[in-house]
Amino acid sequence: MLGTLKQILTENWQWRHQIWDLAKFDLIKTYRGAALGKVWLFTKPAVYILVYWFTLSIGMRHASDVNGSPFLLWLASGVFPWFFMSDAINTGSDVYHRYSYLVNRLKFPISVISTFYILSLMIIFACTMAFTIVVCLLTGVHISRYILQLPLVMVIMFLFWVAWSIMLSPLGAVSKDFANLIKTLSMPFFWLSGILFQLDSLPPIGQHIMAFNPVAWCCEAVRDCFVYKEWIWSRPDELIPFLIVFLVVVLLALRNFKRLYKEVPDVL
């Protein structure tokens, strides 16, 4: 496995400039031909947040300030990360089909595909986080020192979901049924990961189980920066299970990549 890890790291380092260029090109291609261009980066998540806010706070009357912060900020700091992770779960788990023209290039390292795709998603996520900070400043919401850990949280999320993509993409390339299964599981991830409800409302056993949910940890880590105002390492009962899952994902990624990466060009 160490040899596979060295191979992946070496390929990503050697192609670091191309990774950035490919990530930017992927964004340009996504919004090419749209009159509003980059405005669409914010339109979709903003519309969803407003719909959730209206449903929960007005329709169901089940919304109030969280830890002294507006409910809308709590909602945005969970939904914005979810949009990043949703694409990472769905497309990131089957990224070789999306970029089959690169897979079939003889000298192109396929481990780089996961990296630049997740990076393109991270650029959008970084924009939404910057937008959230600006909105907080304009509306008078207090920005605490805990916002300083946001770059660290984003780096951790980037590394985790790259590993996730490398772990599952070879399986998705070999079996379309597996890729469809992962896409089917994305909706349960949304409803069961505390994006629309507070995890401390669950019974203790539920909170222990949810600690091993990477989607839940990522959303809570972003909320630590904006709403809960805690350092991500101040709750080891949540951080340690996430790190265990992270390690398992990395090991499975190395195993699956080593066993299947030579077969991927043939099946595509």
C-alpha cells in the first residue's frame, strides 16, 4: 500500500499545475453558455436555503436562533457544505465515467482525475464560504476567532473527499450498479446527517452512531466556525470517530486503486 500511496502522491505532485488548470476548465465548462455565468455558483444553493428556511421557520414554525446565531446562518453553514459533498458523493464516486476521455489517454494518471474534480468543487465551496462571511458582516452577525479554523476544515474536507473518490471511482467504473447504489444513498445522507436538524436532539446512542458519519462531521465542523464557536479538536468524541473513518477510507482507496486502476481503461 505504501507503494500505491507514493504513486498517487507523486502523480499529483508532478501534475499539480495541470490539476489547477483542469479544475478551472471544469468550472468554465460547467457554466459555459450561461448568460449569468458565475452567478449560478450561488443561485442554486441560495434558492434551496431560502426554501428550507421558509418551510422550517414559517411553514412548520420549527426554527429559532441557534447558540445566539440566526437560524438562517445555521442553515446556510450546513447546506453550503452539503452541496459540495453531494457532488463529491454522486459524481465523485463515478468520476472516471465523467472523464472517460482522460482515462483513455495513455500517459494521463487517473489518480489526478479525482483530485482536480474535487478541487473544482472546493473552489465553488470556497466562494460560498466567502459569500457567507460577507453576508454576516453586512447583517451585523458577529464573526468570532473560530472562523480562523475554516481553512483547516476545508483542507480536511478536500483530502477526505479526494480519498473517497479514489476509493469508489474504480468500483463505479467496473460496475454501474455500484455507482447507482452510491447515488441512491446520497439522499439518506442528506436527511440523516443533521443538515436540517441539530444532532444534540438525538438520543445518546444516535449521537454516537452519527459521530462516524463524515457528512455530519463536515457540516458540524463548518458550523463550529460560524455558529457553535468551538475548535474542531475540542470535542474528541466527534473528531476521533471521523479520523477513524478517514483512515479506513484512505486504506480502502489505496487497496481499490492498486487492484483496479489498470482495468479501468479497459472497461471504459
